[in-house]
Amino acid sequence: MSLTRRAAVLTAPGELTFREFPLEELASSDAWMKIKICGVCGTDVHIWNASDPYPWAYPFVPGHEIVGTLTHVGREFPKVDEYGVPIQEGDRIVVQAFTCGRCYACRTLMMPNLCIGTPPWANRMPAMIGGFGDYFFVPGEGPIFRVPDNLPTSEAALVEPFNIAIGAVQRAMAPEVQGKGNTLGPGSTVVVQGAGTIGLLAAIAARLAGATQVIVIGAPQTRLDICKALGIDHVINIETMTDPRQRLEAVLDLTPHRLGPDTVIEATGVPAAFVEGLEMVRRGGTLVEIGHFIDKGTIPVNPHLLCYKHINLLGMWVGPPANFGVALKLLSAHRDHIDFSRIITHRFRLEDLEAAVATARRFDSMKAVVIPESN
């Protein structure tokens, strides 16, 4: 095969280069996809200058919010996606290709988001991992989801962060945490800490799950304006309301009997926000922590709050691969009344990846995406 893949490679902290890799011969069950778009995640920003990026050592190709078009499909590549929808060469897909499907977490615990193994193809195709390039290796073992025809490619780039947001709402709605008091569902009040892409999508997912009052706390104002435009009921700007006690009082004023929200979803990645969420959630309520995929250090916590408030405290590590399909369904079904396109605020060529990451680091964007120039 004479085709090559051009990709952005981090060779050391903050050191980026572009390299060409030959597209190797495929097994009959695999395919290549041509990358149409790849979102810049907050995790990409965190690892850019980190000394120990997760999950691969240097050098590696970053980027995991990928949408692409199937090309060079092997004879035994699946003919349908995870929902039984026919797929063929030329179709747009999203794929979760970072779990092994074989380890104890994947098969026995049935929690592939906690995968402890190595994808069987990773050692064969190490240069094909990562979305900041023009091709991506698609292992036939999937999971693979076809992008609905009514969903623009740019909005499909929200699938991976929406997968995490949906997972947070699912955690808060799990039967074991609901008991006699509905902490997230029809009629509930939900606070989301963090006005980035995942925070906003978590707020939208909470609304779609039945929450009748959704409050987003974060900054800057440009992000909060997008939250309001997409139907979030109340926003609190931490840059103008700097005192955590003021923010607590503002939230209490919005809840029945000033008891606090039924659910708090912490999506900031700032340790102090976790403590603020514990103070804020009502007794018997639920706090879901999804903001700390990168270790940002420790902060003192009073464990008495957990007992006194009878809190359901839940962590979450990314989201199950199946939620890629759920995200596609929700994006497709609700785009007529939720303008998801407003979330994509900045577009960059692959050559301008460093500028894209810098834009995300400064919080200038809600969601920055990279579009390979050949597209």
C-alpha cells in the first residue's frame, strides 16, 4: 500500500513534530478511516506539557475525539455497526478503539471503561493511535457506530465528551443511588460545576433525563453565554462571584427550602470545586465526580459531611464505549431544538494544532477542533 499517514507527534513535553507513517497492510477484519475532524480535549491540554502523559509514553500521537470516513475496508470487516445499521466504505463512523475487550475489567466486570489490558492491535499499529492526523486504524472488533445522516460531522465530534457527560448522568440515576429520593430524574435540580464542553453536555444530558432546573457554575462569561443559549436555566460566573459562600447561597436560593440541589456533577478539574460541591449538595443527594482525569493534587475534606449529609458520592472514569452510540442518538434526535453547533467555536488545520491547544488552554474556546487540511 503506497498511502501514508501524516500525524502530529509529541516527542517530549511540549515538543511537537509532524511525521509521515506508511499505512501498513490490513488484516482482513480491519479498516482504515480518513479522519474528518478531531476535537481538542481538556486532557490533551493537560498532557501537552506533562512529564508523564496518560496512557502512552513519548513519542505518541494525541487526540481521541475522532470522526472519520471508512476507507480500505477489509473483506471480513463488520457489515453492520453496534446497532445493526449497515456500514460500508465511504460511511462516516465514530469508533472506541482504546479498550482491549479481553481483560478482567472488560470481560468479567463488564466495565470496559476500566480496561487494564492492551488492545491486541496496539503493538502492530502504534503509529496509528491518536486522532491528530489524517488516517486512523479501525480494528474490526469495534465497537463501531455509523454517524446518522442528519448529523453534521462537526457535531459528531462531540460524541466522545458527550459519552462522558451521559455516563455521569447514568451514575446519578443508577437504581442503587435513587432509593426513596430521586436525586436525578424528572423534576430534579442539578448543579454542574464547570462550563467547558463536558460540563455543558452534562447539563444538557441532565435536562434530557428530566431535570427541571439546571444550574451551571463556571467561567468565562463567553462559555456561560453558550450555556444559556442552549437552554441552561441559571449560570453563575466564578470570576464575578468569587466567594464560594456567595455561590453556595445563590444556589440554595434556587432550591426547595434552600436545602441544596439533588445532584451536583463536578466537571472542573479543580480540587477546590469538589469541596464546594460537597457543601452544596442537599442531604441525601448525589455528587458525581468527573473532572479529575488528571491528578491535580489533594485538598482537605471533612468526612463528617459525607455522614451527616448521607451523600451518594460517585466517581467515574471516562464512559463505557456503548455510550458513544447513546451520544449519537441524542445528538441526532435533539439537534432540531438544541443548537449543538454553537459548542464548536474554533476550527484549526492540523498544522495549527499547537495554536488549537493554546486556545483551549486559555479557555478562549468552548470546543476547538482540528480538521486535517486534506479534508
